[in-house]
Amino acid sequence: MIIQHNIISYNRAKAIIMAITVIGFIIALTLGFLMAKIISKQLKKIVEFSVALGNGDLTKSVDINSNDEIGKVANALNQSKEN
């Protein structure tokens, strides 16, 4: 009887651990896709601005309000247009 109770407890613990692992994986995957979407959207803006700047269009600017590396690149590109 004790062995059967231990087997049931083990199976329950294993199921809980597997469920937590799957939920964590789904959350990590979702956050990864969201971050990739945000980053690619900002990079697309930078590329569009760079193409316009390369074509001589000085009327455009990059509108990215961020303090990360992408924001620094956007600010540098905006400054290069002004100079």
C-alpha cells in the first residue's frame, strides 16, 4: 500500500513538472516571438529611412524612441541627416 501511494505521488509530481515545463516553454516561445516582432519592426523603419537617405530624400526621419542599441542607431542616422 505504501509503495502504491508513492507511485501515485511520483506520477502526480511528474505530471506537474511536465505541465510547468510545457507552460514555461510556451511562455518563452511567445515572448521570443513578440521580441523578434518588435525588433524587426524597428529595423524595418531604419532600413526604409536608410534607403530614402541613400536616394537623397532628406525630408524623412526615423521615429524610434528607445534607449537601446536600435534607438542609438536611429538617433545617429537622424543626426547624420541633419549634418
